[in-house]
Amino acid sequence: MLQPALNIDELTAFLERWAGGPVGGISQFSNGQISSVFAFEVKGDFRAVLRDADPRATNGRYVVRFVPVEHGEGLKKDRFFAPRAAAVGVPVPRVVAYGELRMMVANMNDEDRASNGDGAFPLAYSICDRMPGEHIGDLQDKDRRHLLPAVVETIDRISAIDISDSTGYGWSDSEGNAKHASWLSYIVAESFPEDGGSFYERRRDWFTEGFLEFDVFRHFSDQMMSIASGLPEVDRSVTHNDFGYDNVLVAGSEVSAVLDWDNSIIGDHLYDGAWNDVYASEPDYKRLFAEQYEKTGRDVPSFDDRWRVCQLHVVLQTLGWYGRSHNEAAYHWMKDRMKHLLGEGSAVGRHPGAP
């Protein structure tokens, strides 16, 4: 299920039970692909109302996220990464509560209905402080370009998050651990073989009956592996893996909050920069990050090849997601964007999902 559709009365009742008193100002954010996200505010003397639910409340304004319980591990990751990000100067919301419950969901598919006969669906939720600022929008707009230095600096800070008490590379769990012994072994596992329990074998119908193209995945994967096999090993760094649009708030010329760490992986610190470079046909993120590392004196061996591997990995993951979310227009844009970056096709305009 993508983005559960909730009943507003049931949602209000749940939030008032949590808060211990009346809430209002409930509004849903339009962004989000898997989660349903709502802002709300505790009415009246919020400190008195929240004395049990949130004794440290500062203003009584919150954001609540709901996801299918199968994605609940992603919400738990906020509790791990948020305080560590704050410790290196990355602004993040305070996570106040996490839990699981069953609620009515209007957009269940037939399979969901069959397994949830009463209409209630298992969900995970998290509640955090509502942070100041507005969503970053599209940095390709000229009136947003002044935010680029803050974006680059914030991404660089993210890579300094302390994860010395965890292990592994790749998709991280709620304690910062990942299952691969090296960055290369993660990249190999994410390549595109034709069999052996791979993405293709598990989602073959997305290729045979949908719009995904085997030759495209194979070509990008081969390009990625031909470069990755010759790279030096990289130190473990946190990468947000969704740093943009919906997940970054800005105020003035500063980043005021980095949200939603559920997609984070442990790997090459160049990943978030390359992620943004893939999604935006301008500005030149690669140059901006090279300038940042020169300014800070950070040595980045094999910068060009590592950047390209990150780009290709981002694209392979994203193309698969577009197959799942049935977003054919975005799929073809991303395919053409990567071909252009490889010198195999013409430049493309803005991503069709850009604000």
C-alpha cells in the first residue's frame, strides 16, 4: 500500500487520546509516497494537556506520520539518527512518540481487504515536533539558488554523524547497522543479474507486463560494476538518501530541518550529492561538492568514479521504485537523464515530479 488514506474523525480521536486533550489545526501534507503526514496542534494550555504525553513540549505543534506497519522500521530510524545528526549541527525534529495501531484505511487493495476483514489496517506511526520553515522546493528555480551553499554544507555535515557503535554498509536498520561487509559488496548485491533471487526475478512481471526494460537495467548495472570493481574502499558514512523536495525545510538562507531518515543507508559520503545531481539537470552539484571538499581540506580519492557509481546506483534504485509506483513518465525521464550523464543521450528538462 502507498500512502494510507485515513478517516479524519478516527485520526482526531487517536491524536486526542495521545495528547490527553483536544487538538486542532489538522492538515495533511500533500507530499509523501508511502507515508501519510499530518500537522496538528494541541489546544489550550498545551503544557498542562501534554504533561504525560510530552513533558518537554515547547509549543504544542507536531507532525504525525503513518505508514503500513511493514515500513515501521523506517520510522524507528528517525529515533536513532535524529539526535546524532543534531550533535553535528544538522537541524532535525525531536521524535516524541512511536507506536503501532490499527485504523480504517480507505485505499486498501483487494488483498489487504481479504486479510483485514474488519476494515482496520495495521499501521506504524511517529510523532515529532513541527519544525519552522518551508519545503525546499526546486533548487533549479533561480530564486532558490541562494540555498545551495547551505544544502551542500548540510549534506557534508550528515556524513560526519557518529556511527562508530554500529557496523556494515548498505540499507541500515533502526540501530544504524547494515548487513554488508564493504561498500563494494553492497554495490555488487544491488547490481542487476538475471537470476539468483534478484530484483528481476522477484519483479519479473514489472518487466514483462509493465514498462520496465531489462536492457536498460542491465546496461546501467554493467556500467556501475565496471567502475565499482576498481574503486578503493570507502569509510562508513551516513547518507540520507532522500535529501530534497519533501524532506528538507528552509528558512531564509539556511536549512531549518532535515526530515525522514527512513531511506538512509551507510556508504559513500558522496551519495547524497550524487542523488541531488541525478534529480536536477542543473545546478552542477558535482562542482559544488568538489569546491566544498577543497575548502574544508577533505581528501576524496577517486572522486569522479565514486560519484558516477553513486549516480548509477541511485538511478537503478529509482527506476525500480517507479515500476512499483506505476510512474511511467518519471521512469523514462530518469532513464534519459542517466543516459545523458553517461554521454549517451540528449539533455533533459526538469523531473516531471519537481515542484
